[in-house]
Amino acid sequence: MHILEEKIRKATAAGRPALIPFLTAGFPDRALFWPTLMELDENGADIIEIGVPFSDPVADGPVVEEASRRALSDGVNLRDILRELVERRGLIKAGVVLMGYLNPFLQYGLENLARDAEKGGVHGLIVPDLPFEESAPLRAALKERGIALIPLVGPNTGTERMLLYAADSQGYAYVVSVMGITGERADLAPQVAATMSRARAAFSLPLALGFGLREPAQLAALPPEARPDAVVFGSALLKHLDNGGSAEEFLARWK
Amino acid sequence: MSQSARYGIPDSRGFFGAYGGQYVPEAIKARLDELSRALDAALEDTSFQRELESLFVHYTGRPSPVFHCANLSERLGGAQIWLKREDLNHLGAHKINNTLGQCLLARRMGKKRVIAETGAGQHGVATAASAALMGLECTICMGEVDIERQHLNVIRMEMLGARVLPATSGQRTLKEAVDEALALWISDPDMFYVLGSAVGPHPYPYMVRRFQSVIGREARAQMLEELGRLPDVCLACVGGGSNAIGLFAGFLDDADVRLVGVEPGGRGTAYGEHAASLCLGEPGVLHGFHSYMIKDANGEAGCVYSISAGLDYPSVGPEHAQLKDQGRAEYVSVTDQEALEAFFALSRHEGVIPALESSHALAQAMKMAPGMSGDKALLVSLSGRGDKDVAQVAEMLREHKIRQPEV
Ligand SMILES: Cc1ncc(COP(=O)(O)O)c(C=O)c1O
């Protein structure tokens, strides 16, 4: 079993959803990024997704996009992120997943990326602008080093496409709760239950639900069979941190 | 529409050779697949084709003529320069060929609303007009900075019934307008995204090329009619590459016709001073497709600059990338200064004020003509008229940033 799957299964066994905070690299600023990440790690994060900033994040909502823009203007880049991960290897208890757009990865070189990600203790990658059809080279490079390429599916992803991903994925499957881009939403879209059940049928992997999650009450509103094994929070966490809130406070809501 | 067997048709994953494709999230992929199916069906349907052709004639004013620049050619002393007059289309540019096609398709798909991004406003105005004609609700996303710079076009769009939505994040220009428009599009299944150039994920480059290929189809027949033979060289400016691919489409199978795409060389070849993606960029993935692009060392979209707002895009249509690698088309760049000289020359000697974008193509023709014999013919895509640029050029003159060349 892939280590990311293990982390989530362990939470399930303990009767709770696994917690997956998303933090843009270099957020809230360069000095506070690693302390914030370590605080998430110490306060119950099972997996941490680190966002690699990109100039044109087509899948992200305004909050993540702004965080990305700020990080870029502070000079945050993939090379430094990987180097700093190597320096902290063994210090992070949670699973580590990098989420970023394809072109910076291409520029780094897919082989180099797989090698350095392994060195830095990265367990998985999420590349939103890489659909299955174009993923073979990256998938192969990562597989060799035991790094999972996490599929990202949503309400308008057909069942055949989910099965396509299911046949060749490890770790977990990431289900986006609303049509479209990331961002904090007041209510989970009504279609989320339907999407979750379709994903349940297609994947044997655990399911993480993301995009728009703020508080546990949102999950309680879902029928039990549509509840995810893991929850991902991005925009809400970034906003909370930007308003001076702490990582510990944010995670405490979910424990 | 007749289609070349060798050129212009991407493979089943949307690639022109190594370029193009669909590098998009699943949520967008599903919408693109829906669009691909609808486009294929429409292109097979003669009634769709007939309706579009009828609009081209009665609404746009096609065919646009070809015009022999006898005065300019004589002054230059060499090859004869001809213009394909896309500036004479309704609204004054080639953009309308594409927006009519896409809005007609949107209506056929049963969509209620269209959305488009715009930088300088040309594509926004063309989309707003096409949507008004077809009874579609229209939203145009435009950066806050551009809204200020292009106020007249904002008024035009609003008069045409469009809602102009300011993009307020980041640099507040075209890129942010694209982000905003994409976000609204993905969250609304009844909305159609009208893309303004031969860029983006498949099927957009292919679709835009099909709708713009009317330029080359007409031009080929017109040159045969006028000269009894084909032109020796076809030239067009390349921003995203839609007017260029539209012109080239008519001549790709004519191996003796040289095809020259002209990119904005701006103030020079240093990074940040130009937007010459094919001449100076490298392959990469941006905005959902693989092509030559201008990027920084980390693979971020690079800084670009051009005197003309319609050309400063950091990537380029994937079919052009393929044509460059195949050597079937050549890509060169001309500077702001050269484009301005062409702008003044055509105004002064032929009584036609060209768009600054189109002036780039003309500038390259003016460079080439003197070295060629008088029986050769250069055909330039005059993609738009220059009315929109007159105020900008006047201001540069007033501030002594440029000088009007002597006659
Ligand atoms: C008159 C004119 N020509 C050319 C262009 C560049 O677009 P493309 O390269 O897609 O033809 C524009 C874009 O706004 C334009 O307005």
C-alpha cells in the first residue's frame, strides 16, 4: 500500500477523516512558511500539500491565485522548494505532496524532478493541468521512485474517465466538490454527493474531498455514503492565516 | 470548405506534430470534449456552413478585396505589394470571422451565454456584436488597466449589449481577464467561451483556423484572378496567430509560395523587450497547450512587450510552431520602429491607415520588396484598420517619443 494511502487508512481506522491542509510555498511569507508548515505537521495534518506557485494557475480560485502571485514576486521557485525539503528530510511526519502546474515541472526536467522529489521526501504530486492522456512520461518517472501521481476528478468527470485514472493511480483520489475552480464556498454543491458516490464506485483508493471546505458541519450535511476519507483545505486555510490566525487554531476545528 | 490533406488537421489528441494538445484540468477537459463533438458535427453540416457564409457576405461584407499598392511598390522599387483587406470587414478587423463562427456554434449547441476575454478590446467588440446578432447574452472580461486605456471600446461593447466585467487581480490586464473568464465559464454549463486567437487547448486552435481560413481561400482565388498566378510570398503578423494561419491556410499546399509570419520585435531582442515567441521563445506549456513560449528560468510565463496591444502574447498558436519546425513557414520579427514606419507609409502613400499589428506584416514586406524583381508579388494580410491606434500614435508624436517620417 502506498504510504499516502496508509496515512489516510489510519485516520479512517481511528474514526475520523484524514486532514490535508494545502499551503502555497512561501505563504504567508518566506520566513513564516516553514514554521507554519511544521505547525500544521504537529497539529494533526496527515498529509500536507505544498503549492508550487505558477503565473497562470487556471484551476485555482482568487485566494490561491493571489498567494501564488505573492510567492512568485518574493522569488519562490521549485528549485528552492525542493532544496529546502531535502534539508528538512525526516522532520515532517505527515505525507508530503507537491501541487503545481506542468510548465515549471517540465522546465526542471521530469527525471530531475522525480529524483529530487524523492530526495526531499515527497510522496505524491498533483498536476491539475495534466490530463491522463498526456501524463505517461511523468507517471513513469514518478512510479520508478514510488511517488504517486494523484488524480483530480470532479462533478463533470465521466465515469469512464474516472476508471481510466483508477486503473493507474496510487495514494488517493482527489475529488473536487464543485464545478470549476478552487475557492471557499458556503455550501457544498448539491451534486457533491452524486460525484462522491460515482468516485467511490470507480476507485478502490481512499477519496479526498477538496475545494471550498471550511468547517466540519459542511461534511455532516452529506449523506454518510458520500463522506470522504480525507478533507483538503486550501483557500479557507490561506485566508485564516492571512488574517493572522494560526495553523493550530484552524486544525483544531477539525479534531 | 476544402481542407488540405496534409496541413491543418490535428491528431485525435489535438496535436499539430509536437504542439497543441489539452493541458487542462478535468473540469475543463469535459467542456472541451463537448465542444469538439459539436464542432465536428457543425463542420459536417452544410446548413451551418451556408449560414456562416451568408453572414460573411451580408453582415461582414465579404469577400474582402485584394488591393495593389502601386504607389508604395513604385517608391520601394522592387516586388509588387498587395494587401488582403481584412480592415474592410465589419468592425474593421479579421476578428469578426472567428466570433461569428463561434457564436453561431454556441447557438447551435443551445448555449444561452457567451463569454470572452479581451486585451485591447478588439476581440471583445467583435464578440459583443456577434452575440447581439445571435441573441446571446454576452460577458466580456477585461483587465481594469485595459478598461481605462481602451475606454472607447468599453463603450462600444456596452452599446452592443455586453456586460464588461473588470478583472481586478494581479496586473489587471489580459492574463487576469482570461483567468476571470475561465472561472465563470467552468462554473456555468450554459456558457460558451469565445476565444480570440488560434491558441488555447484543442479544439480552439483548430476551430479558429477553420473560421479564419476564409481569408486565405478568398485571397488565393483573388490573386489568381488578378495576376493569373499565385503570389510569391504571403505575409501576416503573428500575435496568437489567427489572421496568419487564416491566410496561410489557403497556400500551404502551394509549395512555391513562401509563407512569412511576422512577430513583434518591440524594442529589441533582450528578455522583456519583445513578444517574439517563435523567433526567441522555447517550447513549453501555457494556457492549456504546448507551443513556443516566452518564459523565465523557472518556467513561468515571461514578460512581453509590443507597441501593439494585439500582439503582446507570450505564446503562439501550435500550428505555427509545427510549421516553423517543418520549415514550411518562416518566422521573423520587426521592431516597433519599423512597424511605425510602415504605418506612416501606407497612410501617406495609399490612403489606408493600418492597425499597428498589421503594420508589422507590412514592414516586413517593405524590407523584402526592394531586393526582389518587379514581377514578384508580396501579399500582406492587412488584418485591421488603424483607427483604434490613431490616438496612441498621436500621443507618441506629441511626446516626441517617435517622429513622423518625412515624405
Ligand atoms: C488588427 C489585428 N491584427 C492582428 C491581431 C493579432 O491577432 P492574431 O495573431 O490572432 O491574428 C489583432 C489582435 O487583437 C488585431 O486586432
